[in-house]
Amino acid sequence: MRPTRRTVLAAAAVAVGSAALPPAVAGSPTRLANLAHLDFLRTTVTPPRTPGHSTYGSGPIGVLWTYADRQADGSYRRIGGGTYDGATDTYGQGAYNADDIARAAVVYLRHHRLFGSSLTTARDLLRALTYLQSANGNVVLWMQPDGTLNPSADPVELPDPSDSGPSFWLARTVWALGEGYEVFKHLDRGFAAFLKTRLDRAIAALERQVLVRYGRWNLVDGRRLPAWLIVNGADATSEAVLGLAAYVRAGGSTKARRALTQFAEGIAALSSGSTRQWPFRALLPSAETIAMWHAWGAQMPSALAAASAVLGSRQLLEPAIGDTAGFTPLLLTAGGPDNGWLPAPIDRTQIAYGVDARLQGLLAVDRPGTTQLAAFVAGWYFGANRAGTPMYDASTGRTYDGLAGDGTVNRNSGAESTIHGQLSMLALDAAPAVARLAQRLTKPTYDGLQLVEAETATGGQVVTPPSAWTGESQWSNNAYLQLSEGQSATWAIPAASQPRYVLPVVNLVDDPTAGRTTWGSLGTIDHGTAGAQGISAAPGVLQPVTLPRPLPAAATHLTATATGPAQIDVLLLLPQLSTMHAGPATLITNVSPQPQCVQGRTTYCYTASGRLSTGPRNVVPAGGFAILLS
């Protein structure tokens, strides 16, 4: 009999040595979740009467400061967003915002579900959130320290005014109200009925402003993408889907079920690529570009898993499996949950918002492989990151604001970081075997995706564009290599012990007469295959193009020759076997088309769908991954 997910995780916990675990982990019921810092960010306010804005009951409402800056003495100071005017005690944006109030409400609701407390705080935050909702169903983003609403912030945020159209904060309001209704339906029918009314108002706004386009498609560089996502994003829409799924699960309206079905269908349509082809089975976060993936807000797999369960749709789960069991192992072995692959992984900042999204998705898909893989993501909080330092302090409940590409830690601890850190800790408290392994992991070493900047070549012309940002993606290192007809370029390639796939990131254009580049015996790229621009913000599109044949292990140089104009941004080198070694555990990803043998005392090999392999114990299936424990 093959081991189940539960027995695999139990074995993993034993294999890493429970006797050596820290006191908070080894068989101890000590919680990882700690609401102290989130409580520190909370306050109450009695807003002035504002036409079109009201809430449930009377008295002060619960709000949340946006940022918390670390002071020289180690204490924290709560501040708002934008420039502060001491004379009026106002901020350019505001002190409190709907985005964070909504997500903080989700934290306290989930804390209540897990531990049976925090209900009063959740109620206070939901009262504030519904006060921010306008009569049209949309939501004002910012509130000043005295409770005055600030619909038009400085700097300007779209939509402006913030309640004039669909937005991230409307999506997050749906998330919080959906989970709130599911909890309060059984505890306070009056308050639940109020939440239902406001949630239905928000859904009506989404129907009127977004879902009116259901079934329409936009053309983006030759690809059809759904036109019915909130702010044209699967990222924003996924957060609304989490709330809609909770609402429907609790018996929500027919309109809610329809909205859930349609939004989930749109998110699933952004699944793309394959094991070796960009974006490597990831769910793209934007329906306006095929040249970008970002970690922050990428709740798409957890949203699809929730929708799949509620709607009974296996079809919705498949893209979530591809994102978590396919793309995430590659992301981890390339250096962890970086903020932006644009399309090269050049925004190496890592934040809790992105880490939490990866963790939630892996756990929601609930395959043996994705659940065990979740420990490698969660380890980021406890020191398994490029800095080798914890990003979460369990004694205070603080999650630090970010980790730079050079390993510098931003030790501020604002609302967003704290919220997503706590969402992660609650998920780990509910999955103790994952938590135990995560806390054993140490500073990783990586042998995965590598970058060779195109402008390091001999030959061609280096071009520095006016801006690195193209409008939909970004030139790596703010430069690219231009080749003309008949020109060649040669790159020095780092030595390797195994074959690697080469993915030149090139600017594809919609022009059948464009040039081609030939990369020795590895293959040829036609630079004129972009397809029609459509709603894309820029002509042409930066795309990693996988050459058909891998670079031999012994190769240290690579030459490309052009038949016409060609723009090359960077070369991505993808080993057939990529690894992330983090102390007692190693993750290995196999992108080759053949099974690969690996060596380890305790080895768990998983298929490309995250199931435990039924093949030989130390053989990683093609497109699958393995976890080795010592």
C-alpha cells in the first residue's frame, strides 16, 4: 500500500528528528499565531456623519493603522499612507484603509474558527469595512485619523474616486464579508443578515461593472484572455472568489453562485505554459499581459481550489494543481517566492503577501506533494530564506515588511505584512506536521534557474531603453542586445554538471518578416510570432522561448546568429534537475522529459500533479519533484 499524505508528513516529521526540535515545535501545542502586533495596529474611531455611509449598530468602529515603522529603540510607531500634515492631522492617503481592514477581519475570523476567540474584533472590523462601502456597492479605500473618508488620495490611485468603480478593495471586501457571513450565520443572525445585505450589494456592483462582460475575450499579443475579471486581474478576482466560495458554502444566493462560477472560470483561463515552457504551468495574475507573473496577491490556486470544492468542479482544480505542483517547485529552486518574474525573475524582493499566497495555495490543493512542499514555502518565515534570518517573530506576532534581493531585511512591520504573516501562522497551526518541518529548515542553497544578461555577449549592440518598464513587462538590467541581419553574439556560460535548457527572453513582434535567431544546434527562434497586440500596453512582447534541445553539460559558450533584426533581453538557463537545499531537507525539481534518479536516505517522489509516485522510490517522474529528508 502506498503511503497517504498523512503518513508521508508524519514520517517527514520523524525523519527530521523530533527530539531536536525547538520547544515550540516538538510535540508542543504552542501556537504560532500571535495577534499581539495586529492588535497593536488596531484602534477605534467614531466617524462624522457622511451621506451614503452607515454600518451596523452604533458606537465606534474598529480600524487598523496602515504602517508600523521600527524605531531606533526597537519599538514601533503607527503611521498612515502619504504625506502627513501635522496642522490638520491628515495624510495624503489616510490612516486606515479598506484593503487592510478587510484582510485583518479575515485573520480574526479564521482565528475564531481555529481557537474560538477574536469574534468581537472581527465584528468591529467588519462594521468599519461596511461603513466604507458606498450606496453603489463600491468601497472607499482611505479614512483619515478622525474617521473622515478620503475618496481621492494623493498620490492618485485608480479608480479615482476610489468608490467609483471595481477595485482590489472591493474584491477584498467581498472576501471578508463572505467569510464573515459564514461565521456569524451560526452565532448572530441579525449581524449575519446585515453582512448578507452588504455582500449582495457588492455582488450587484460586480455584476453591473464587471460580469456584464462575461463571455467576452480580449486579445493580448495574440492570446485570448478573459475580459470579465476584476480590474482585469486574476489576482484581485481570486480574493473575491475566496469570499464568494465561503458565502456559497454557507448557503448564499443564486447570484453569488453564478458570480463564483464565472469568476473562477476566468481565473482558470489564465493557466499557461508547460513544464519547460513559460510560464511553467503558472496561473498568470493579469489578463492584460502574458509577460509577467508576481507573487504578491497570487491567490489564484487557493481560490480555484475553494471554488472547485464548493461547485463540485474538478475542471477548476486542474489549473490550481499545475500552479502549485508545477510552477511553485521551480520558483522555490530558483531562489524562493520572488515578487516579480517580468518575465525574467528580476524583482527579487520577497514579502509575506507573496509567501502567504504560495503557502495557502499549496495547502488548499491538498495533494501529498503540495502539502509537503508547503513546508519549504513556510520555512521562509523561520529563516529558510536568502538572508538566513527569521522574518516572523512568534513572541510578538510581527512579520517584517520584506526581504530585498541582496538579503537585506526591512524590519518595519505594517498591516499587510502582519496580516499575511498571521494568515500563514493560522494555516500552519492547522497543519502541525508542515509547521514542524518548516521550522527545521535552514538558510537554503540553490541550484536552479540562472540568468545570463544578453548585453554580456561579444557581438551585437547594447541598447539602453528610456525606461526598463515596457508598459507590461521589464527589460532585465535596463538593457538589451540588438542583433542585425547576419550578426552573431557569443555568450560565456557558467559551467554545469548537467544539461540545461536555454530560454532566451526575446522581444517577439507581430511581423512575419521579422528576423530569426539560430542558437547553434539547440534550435531557432522566429521573432515575428507575437500575434496581434490587442489591449496589451506595448507593441511586441518579452517572452522566454525554450530552445528544443538542451545545452550539453560541458558547454561554456553559446552563439546566436540573426537573419534580421532581433532584440534579446537575457538568457535563462534551466537545469534538468533544480535543487533547493535547506539543511535537513532538499527539494528537487525534474523538468526533463525523462524520469531521473536521485539519492537520499528518505525520499518522497511526486508526479507532476503532486501525487506520490508509484514508481521506484528514488526516481523522480518527468515533470515531477522530490523531497529528500536526512
